[in-house]
Amino acid sequence: MWLLIFLVWVVVWAGGTYWYLFGKKSPFSLESVKPPAPREFDQKKRDKVIKQGFSLDKVPKNLDVIVIGSGIGGLTAGATLAKAGKKVLVLEQHDQAGGCCHTYVEKGFEFDVGLHYIGQLHENSLLRIAFDQITEGQLEFQELKPHFDTIQIGLGDDKREYTVISGKTEMEAHLLKQFPDDTEAIKTFFKIMKLSAKKTHYLATLKLIPKWVSLFLLKSGIADLISPVFRISGTSATEYVNTLTSNKDLHLIFSYLFYGVPPKDSSVMINALLIHHYKRGAYYPRGGASEIPFHIIRTIQKHGGNCLVRAPVTQILVNEKGAAYGVKVKKGQEEVEVHAPVVVSNCGVFTTFQKLLPPEIQVKTDVQERLNMMKHGRGSFLVFSGFDGTQEELGLESTNYWLFKDNDMDKSMENFFALGKEEAPDNIPMMFITMPSAKDPESNIRHPGKSCMTILTMVKYEWFEEWTDTTVRKRGDDYYNYKMRFAENLFAWACTLFPKIKDKLVFQDVATPLSNMHYLGAQRGAMYSAEHNLERFQAEAVARNRSDTPVKNLFISGQDVFSCGIAGALHGGLLCAATVLDHIIYIDLLFLKKKLKRRKAKELALMAKKKL
């Protein structure tokens, strides 16, 4: 009798598991991917997609999902849910959709604000397949030359320069040539890179399986027996590289892709993943970064949804049973309600829980516990410069430059962020330089004879806090003069690399944390949303920080779900969609990957046969 009951239980459990994993229809298919159509250069036609203003008559009837925020995380979740048969409305507070993927044009110059290059877009990679699905094959990427990053450490005669190149084996070999005395350190770090890349899906799985199962696996030690990635994710980058080598220049190389957290407080897994991200090449969207929102929104529209801008959400509506059922949107001097059974927030945990939820929901213990898992990220500071002249005339290139005054990142960042407001502009320790016009081969078609450069560094929000309540572009002379002190020092530093740009500068714009708050809705101007510190990537914290929230029918998407950057936010969108659908869509993507690889193998076999 007991044996029969046990067998019945096993059959039911196996059947239920199979249905959960494979029983639901996939939102993805090979058939939905079409060859790219000719590029749309007509700005008026593009504006109808990415700049469509909010009004109630443009809201689709019988909505299934409302997405707050049109960053890559929100758009990815929206497009995936749309392809799964949901009617989706994306609401954006800015006058242009795209979040960090949007571009802006001023005085004939086009600047990207958050997307500078993307990796892991080689043929049939999981990220490339995901992009193809949410844009239905309409997004094209330009592969940059193998030498994609240059790192300079020090100033003047003490300056050292290192280069990073892509390539499955070439990246490691090239680094070994530059650090011949640190062979074992580099080989060990590359093993960590490989392990992190191959096993990160285990951490993502913690967010998709029931929370109690995840916590049981971690607390029992079973997870550590499965893979060391659960331990590595919570290991300090500085602590780990100190065991490999005493070479401080190499320490910096292992953590050079800065995101506002000093290496001692960051996860070695995240730093390793960021470098590994470009191992198979660095890419840039053909037509500019705004091609990404343009094509994802068209996918949402194709399936009956829409994306509307100038639609600031002022509140998430929650009923007496504690379930979200829609939002309030500010339209002129009034607020209008838009209802849907599911609400996805892509505007970060702090904005979602501290600003958009009703006050009586904000103070609940489970909401506060979720908030306490995160810290505010560092603010970013960007200088956008436009030049008269082609990239050839000015000596600009697609390679990015990372400049550091010192090889001790922990000390540099600690000292910089400890400075007072007046000292900070003259003591910037590091910066990043990218030239979008040199990356996009179509830039000279859209903006002939012009080149542009974006410079980025990280700053403290507190240095700009006194102007928080002022209006954009009307913040006064003190604010302008203060931000220009940063900008002039950063630009002068860039001129040491590219001396020809100084006399060809015809336009310059500066974005502070306050600009990010206004245009991107970023809390305290943090471009990477919540801080990516070591505590956040402890395995148990990863398991607890998931897309569902203490508020029923309310879900989180974007960088706060998993990690930073375009790829991190996109995966945050996929994790969110999987949670909403209660279906692990990554399995669908992996099946597609296998089909594409089989198709590629057949094509190669056919070509070889024809040659013979």
C-alpha cells in the first residue's frame, strides 16, 4: 500500500515538474525572427514609435500588463510577455523611450547616454538569441575591432598602458604577453572567468525556483557541493586577487570596468563576468543605441500593446487585499488611472517601494525588509562633446579608454568619495572615454563630417544635492560653474590622448546625477541603480532578491533583479517575465540555441559537401 502511494506521488511529482518546465507554450520561436528590414532614417516615423505621447485613447483595451519605465529591462519583460499573448502597455516619464538605451541629438551630434558597447553577441549566443527574439530579428550589431579597450595607469613619465583584445584564446594570451611574470595569476583568474560564465545560471535559478527550495539548498550546503560559484559570488575581488599576485597594475586590470564600487567591496564573480562579457567580441548597434528601443517597442505593438512617453507614474494602485491592479499617471494637472492585473516596475526598488506604493504599504515589514537588502548606487557624471571633423581627421577610434591616476583602485575611490564638495572636481581619479561616432558605421550617414565623444566618471550625489529642487536647465550659475569644473578637468585629461579635439570642439553638454534623476528617473542619479556591492551577491541575498515582491501582482525588472549594464538589465527583464508567466523561459531559449546550432552545423556540412 505505502509503495503504491509512493509510486503515485513520484508520478504526480514527475508529471508536475515536466508540465512546469515544458508544458507551457514558449513565447519564442525561430519563425518569429525575420531578416532585418532596411534601416528607418526618417526621424518622424521613428518618433511615432519612441516618442508617442500619453493619452487615454492610445491605451490598448483589456490590458494584461503595465510596465513602468522603458529601459531595456522593462522593454524586455514587455516584449517577452507580449509574445506570450499578453497585452502590454509600457509607460515612460521621459519624452523618449529607451532609458539608458536612448540617444539624444543636439546641434547635429548624436550621443548615447548609457550604452557604450555590448559583449556576448556572437552568433547563436544566448544574449544574441534573446535580442533576436524581442526585436524579431530586426536589430543588427557591428562588431568592433579586436582591440576594444585600452587601460592607462598613472600620469606623465610614470604612465603605463595596457591593451585588452577579444578572442576565445587571444584575450588571455595577449594579457600574458603584457604580464610575463604573472602567468599563474592570469591563468587562475581566467579559470574564474570561465567558471563564472558557465555557472552563473545556477544563481539565476535561485530566483526562479521556490524560495524555500533555494534557501534550503544554500543553508544545507548542498549548493556548495553542486558548484563553487555560490561561494565565489560572495568573495571580495580584492581579497581574491591578493591571493594571486602582488602586482597592483594587474589587480587593476582584473577590476578596471568600474561601476561605482571599489574592488574590496565588489564580487570577484561580477568583475570576472564583466571582462568575460567581451571575450568573444565587443559590439555596437548599427544605427545607434536607440535602435534597441525602436525595434523592441515595435514587437510590443505588433502583439497589441503600446509604449507611451510623457507618462509619469505617480502611484501604483493597491486594493484592500494588498494586490496591485494598476497605476496613476500624471496627465497635465490631473491624474488618470490605468488598470491591469499585473504591474511590472522597471524604475528600481527604491523608487518602486519608497515613492510609488501607497504610504500604508511602504511601511509594511516585508516591504522594508526587501528595501534593506539594497543600498543606493553611486551617481554618474558624463561629458558629451561634439567636434567638427571626421574620426580620421581627429584621430578618434572605436577603442574605449579607461584612465586611472593610480593603480590602487580601493585607495583611489575611498579617498575620492571622502572629499568635500569643493575639492572633488580637481581630484578625479579615473574616467572612461568612448566615441560612439567611431563605432557605428552609419554615423557618417546620419551626421556627416561630425564626431562625438562621451566621457564618464562616478561621483557622489551629495556634491550636487543642494540643487535637487531646481528645474532642469534652470539650476543657476553656481550649479553650472560647479559641474563645468568637473567637465573641464575631464576634457583636459582626454585631450592628452587626443590633442586634435581641443581646437575642433563646437558643442559640449554635461550630465550630473541630477540629470540622471530628471531624464532617467534614477534615484540619486545612480546609472547602475542599486549598488552592486558584495553583500548583494552573497548567494542567500541573490536567492531573496527576485522579481516578485511582497505586493501581489507587482513585479520588479531591470538591473536591480540581477546585475548591471545592458546585458544585466535584459536578463532582469527575462527573469521578470519568467516569474510573471510562472514559466522558466530560459529553457525555451536554450532549446532555440540547440536548434540554431544544429541548423548551423547542417549549413556548414552542406557547404563542405559542395566544395568537395
